[in-house]
Amino acid sequence: MARKKNIQIFGKNKVISFGITFLLMATGLYYIGLNYVPQKWYETQTMMPNQVESYYVNQWCTSDFGRKEAVLWDMTRVDCLTKDYAIEFDFAKKWAESIGQSLYYSKMTGKAPAVVLILTSPADYHYVKRVERLDNGIKIFLVKAF
């Protein structure tokens, strides 16, 4: 009877084993990175990091662009009301709240809904992807604050 040889491809050469493992990990990280890239490039402004939301509203919504903290008849406040948009500002991790408020303000004012997502780290781009998946006509603006 012939003896079967136990062939170990990865066990004999640790350099090859390390190279293949590294290549697989790098490919996985590249794929994960692709998920954070928005479908299209949005208007993005770079501003100072570690500020409160009102700072970004004041920097973005100047008097010649729109009206800050516009009070509606039901005492709700639109962060920035422009000629075309009812804009809600929020940090990216609160993306769902900003969508709901923007849609409500849009309905109440007759203007198109828009959100400004404040990104505090590169990982926040995956919240932009969530808004994109809704695909309900909400205009997206980004503030890069990192």
C-alpha cells in the first residue's frame, strides 16, 4: 500500500502564508472602504471641528442665502429656510432624525427637503449612504468637520 503524503501548502513557507493573508485582508479593507463612498459627490464645505450644531448653521446660512431658525406656525423651527429648500442640519450619526425633520418642514413650507450632514470623521460617510438609499428626493449637503 502506498503511503499518502500530507501536503501542506501554507505550513512550509511562512512568507507565502503571510503574503496571502495580507493580500486577503487588504482586499477586504478596500471593499469595506468602498461602502463608505457616497454615490455622487455632494457640495461639501470644510469647517472647524468640534463645534456645536448652531455654529455650522451660522456659518452656512448667511442672511443673503436664507433665514436661520425660521419659526413655522406650529412653533417648529427650520434650521435654514431658503428660496428653494427647507434645510435641516444635524451630525451624521443623527441622519434619520434630520431626514424626518426635513420632510416635515418641506411639507409645511412647500419647499424642497434638504439636509446638511455634519461629518466628524471619515467613517461618517456610511451615514450618507443610508440617506442615499432612501432615494426620496432629499438634497444632501455635507460639512466636513474633521
